Amino acid sequence: MASLVYFKKESEDGAVIRYSFGEDPATMTRLLSMNTYTRTAQPDDGDLDYTFLKASRKINAVYDERSQWPERGMSAS
């Protein structure tokens, strides 16, 4: 079974970046907050499900590759 997650940077204040994310790029209604110092994420709705984990891991992986937080992206598996 294929799994897709899309994400897009919504805001950034230096210490926290907020991303919208979801399985459909047209309806990314969920938000996560990424702490830029600890590189840990929390879902704004409190739901630590697979979609959230996939988005937060991909965001961190892109940061590892580029040394900058991505504006948008996706992960497929």
C-alpha cells in the first residue's frame, strides 16, 4: 500500500516553524510545529499518527540534506 504526505511551510518565527500537511496537497488541513533548536515536532491537533510522523521525518531529512528548512515537499513510500 502506497503512502503519500505533502507539507508546506506556513509561518516561521525563528524558534518555531509551522507546516501544514496532509495526504492531499489540495487539502492540507493539519498543522505541525517544528522546534528549530531541538528539531522536534508536535502536531497541533495532538494526533501522533503515521501521517504526522512521515511529514515530520521528511522535513528533518530535507533539513539534514540542505541545512535549511524546506518551503514545501512530499514523501512517498
